[in-house]
Amino acid sequence: MVTVSDYSKGNTLERLVGGCAASMFSFVYFFGPMWIIFCLVSLFAAPRSHVTHFAWVPMLISICVPPMAAPWILRLWPFQCIVKYFRYKEVMEIDDDSLRKIMGERPIIFTALPHGVISYGGICSAIVRASSPFLTELPTAAATVILRFPFMRNVLGIFGLVDASKKPLTKRLRSGKSVVLYLGGIAELFLSSPVTEAVYLKKRAGFIKLALQTGADVVPIYLFGNTSVL
């Protein structure tokens, strides 16, 4: 049975707050690398400067603090408004409770695409499940570089991340645990377009082999509009 969940209803204030909350992810994504470059340049150019010391404080904190899942943050009102800002809707052939029941019997690889520059579709999906154990039971596989990248790893870590490398994914699935996997990965990011839906899939058959090796089911997720938002 197909169910449609509409989270798009909201007033002007809610959409304004949701847009500001969503911009936090864009801010970290684009200005995080710039901050790192500034820290490195200032370290060599003026190592004793107070500006250099100030710049390195958040950098060191990010490096020392591991990424941690924090669904409670997504339950805060500003983040709950994000789904209203994007006028988010879901169409599902099975409800979350039934999915969790299946996940208790065998692992599932939820294959999400397209990736987009920032997966706001995936973010919205996590937000509507912020009060459900579903979110903590179903982390997203991320590239190793994301798990090590200062700032980005801490901000995106609130959704719950695991390493997308073959070995840790195989271990997780064989232990009976499920995962969300963006098939196109970073390569698909560069296909993002506000006018064309494009996916990087022809050379991504590894997930099928992984599913066969671990006995996992494959459930596709398509995120319409993910390539047109930043």
C-alpha cells in the first residue's frame, strides 16, 4: 500500500526559520574548507598571531571531538522547520514500523540517489524520524574523507555516520545491521543541475555484490529535487 506523507504545510515564519537552519549545512560545506586553508596559511605566515590562535581553537576542537549521532538536535524547532522550508513530501510503499520489523530479520541496504551537492532530501527524511529509534538504527555510509574532515564530520555526524569503505560495510551488514548508501557518492555530486535529474549509476554495481555476499536486501530511495538545492 502506497502512503503519502506531506510535511510541506507551514507559515512564512516557519519557512524562514527552516531556511536559516538549513543554511547551516551549506555554510559548513562551503566555508569549512576555507577556514582550514586559512588556518594552515596563518600558521606559516603568522604563527604567533592572536588571529592564528583564535582560528585554530575551533579547528582543534573539531579534530579532537569525534562525530556523534545527535537526533535530539533534529528535534529542535528550527530544524523541524527545514521540512516545511523545502515543502518535503514522502511516498512510501511500506511504513517505518514494517521496515524496522524486516530490519530485525535481515539487513537492508537502502540505496539513495541522487546525492546532490548536499543531500537535503536525506536530511529532511532524517528530521521527520528524529523522534523515532529508526534514525539511530539506520546510519548513513559516508566517504572516509568526510569522517576525517574537520567541521563537516561533526555537523553531518549528528545524523549518524559509518564508513562507506567495503570492509566496515561488509562487517556491519554481516552482523545484521542496515545502512543507507548513496550510490553515486562524490562523483554524482558533480552531476548536480537545477534543470536535469542525473544519477551516476552504471559503474556502481558493487552494492549488488555486497548485498549478495552479506544476504542483505536492497531498497531503492529516490530523492526528487536533491540535485537542484544547495
